[in-house]
Amino acid sequence: MDAIILAGGENRRFQSHKALAEIKGRKIIEETSELLKKHFTAVYISTNTPELFFYLGLPLIGDIVEQRGPMIGIYSSLISTGAPELFFVACDMPFIKTEVVELIKKKFHGQDAVLPKNKGLPQALLGIYSQRVVPALEQRIAQNRMAMWDLLQEIAVQFIPEQEISAVDPEERSFVNINTLEEYRNLIVHI
């Protein structure tokens, strides 16, 4: 199985690209790519700003339709790689634990998707999607319906219960993500 780092966001609430924010002297995308290289055959970056990530030496995938958002990155990655399934992670999650990655992989047996839940909510940008979701993605993209939550209602998702995730990540650090500069500043003060 291959992995995709979704780094195509517009970063409207963050003044620079979130993937390049530093935690303890390392860029988030560097930590994420190193983690994923230990668990997957290949690691790709889904991005519309490839020049920011050339230095990593990873294969890059651009959006194949003009709309923006994680759904487009997932769709473009599935189409471009042709892989039967891919592991996806958002570029702004600096503390993903190895054990969480392995648990998600272990739960995948050909379903449309396998995603963990955290605080009662599906974590749509940390998990596995298979080629089986491509028709639903195409339909939603054609109708300009980009909400990931709505997509999850239409496909066969296996959700990993919170207690299983808590057993391997009791502090739930894998689900920390950075959306704003304020969140980033608070995070780096408290690590």
C-alpha cells in the first residue's frame, strides 16, 4: 500500500503553508513523510504548489480538476496512482503515532474506507480510501458537493471505535491538527 500526504489546501487561515510549519525544529511534512516511509511502499504528496516540496524528493500529484479541497486530493490521488487503495493523511497533523497508522492498516480488508473516530467524529483525513469510492467522488465533484462528512454517509466506511484508538494513542495526539496561526502558537508553547 502507498500513502498520500494531502498538502493541497489553500491555507486561508494560516499565513504560510501549514505543512512547512516547524515543530521542534522540523517541518511537519518532513516528520510525516519519515513516519509514512516506515509503513508504506511509496509516499506521495498531493499538492498544487509542488515547488514547495521538491526538496523532499517525493513524487507529487496535482489536482486533476479545478475545484479545491481534500476530496479533490483524494480523488486525484486515486486516479493518478491507479492504486487499489491508498492511506491518506492531512499535512497539518504533526503527532501521528506509528501505532495508529498500523491499526488503520490492520483494519483494512477491501472496504470503501477505513477511518478512525475521535471525540465522536470521523477523522476523514487520516485513513484508507479504496478505488471503490471513485464513482461517489466523481458524482459529488460533478455536483460541486465537497463536504467530506456527506461523502462518508454515501460510502461503506468501517469506523475504528475510539476505545481501540485510545488503546494505542491514549492522549489522542494523532488527531491534533493546525488550522490557524493561533493554534500553531499555542501548540508550540505547550510541547
